[in-house]
Amino acid sequence: MTILVTGARGNVGSEVVRVLRDGGHEVRGSARDAGKLDLPDAVSLDLAAEGGFEDALRGVDAIFLYPTRPNGAADFLAAARKSGVSYVVLLSSPDVYEGAADNPIRRGHLPAEAAVAESGLPFTVLYPGWLAGNARRDWGAAIRAGGPVRLVAPEAQCTPTAEADVGAVAAKLLTERSYPGRALTVTGPESMTQRGVVETLAEELGRSIEVAAETRSEALARRPEWMPEAVLEHLMDVEEAAVGRAAPVNNTVERFAGRATSFREWARAHKDDFA
């Protein structure tokens, strides 16, 4: 049985590949440019294309799907069903059910959920909590430079979720197909404020990290080019709504893949990313 992992270069996709390979499973990783994948069976794949999926789907029985374009990958899923694929695990976002009904992240993920549901393939949708790697992505440069971490809502609560844990849950579902037609939220083991996340990083790094509150307009002024303004506005809405409210914590990781990773454990394992 070969399992196709789309988005195999991503923070979660790469963990799905690692867990499956460690378990002795045949894995094929895909990216739009397979040359960027250090895998023995890597293929170039554009989920938004209208065809040309034969190489990626040859011999594949299950798929980890993470569409990064809003067309929902309907043509790809139709080809997958015809080729004999029997299970799909879709990585989505909790923004599908949180925040404003028309938020841009929801609009981006709903087509994929609809396409999977309409494909006729058995599937499970995963909604990961606030990914621990967001700390590296959003704050890494400032911490490495010795500067402050700037936050619009330092007391907003989240459940830092290790990408490795999400990958482990996905791998279990891909190999056991034990939750068809359902959705699973995957969280870390504790609710923390964003300030608490930074303080934990500081403790593990052995040095202080300043937390600086900023206004929404200041955050928008330093918005990274890769993040659309509407997405940042939505994320700030979510953070402000999470002040004073414990973030939901569940036992999905324990049920499907073992003990969940705390943010402190994640920070300890990734100290070099912030050095």
C-alpha cells in the first residue's frame, strides 16, 4: 500500500511523511516542484490542475490532502477515486467554524471540504489547534535578533499543538481508516496565553524575551507580504475574542497516537530555531 502525502514540504505534511516512513509504510511525497523534496519517491503535483495526476496516483491507496489553492482539488479527487484510492485525510482549519462566517480562511478551506465530501471517498477532516511552529514562523526573526515579540492580544489563549502530533494522528487514520466521514479537532494538552507561550520560550532559551503590545494598525503596518491583509484582520479578531477565554483542549492525540506534546517540550526540542 502506497500513501500519497501532498504538501510534503510543509510543517505538517513533512511530519506525516516521517511518521509513516518510521512505521515502515510506503510513502510518496508530492509538491508542485518535486525537486525540492528529499524523498526517494517524490512527484511533482499541482492539485489545481485539470489532469496529469497519473504518476502521483499510481498504486496509491490513501492520501493525505492539503490543498493550498481554493479550487478544492475536485478534479484530483475524481481521478483518485477512479484510480482506486480508498481513504483521504484532509487537513483543514478550525477557522472553518470559528470567527465570522465569511472569514477568508473559511472561504479558502470550505471548497476542499466540499470536494472531499462530494468525491464519494471515505475521509476524515482534521482541524489542528494553534500550531506550535507558528511561534517560529511569526516570532523567530525577532527572538533571534534579541528584539521584542509584538502582540495585539498578549492575553489571548490558544492550545499550542505540535505538528508532529498532528502528523501522528493523520498517519494513524491513513493506515487504520478508523474514523470515516467525521471531523477531528487536534489540540495540544494545555490552554496558554500568547504571553505564556513567549515566557515558556524564554525559559527554555535561558534568556528574557520582551512582550510588547501593539495596536491593530501597527500590526497591519508590519504585515508580511505573504499574508493577505484580510487574513491578518481575521486572525486579530480571533485573538481578541480569545482574551480571558480558555482555549478548548481535547484528547485526540492520546486516543489516536499517544501522549500529546506540551509546548515546553516543543520549545526544548526547537531551541536552535531561535538561537
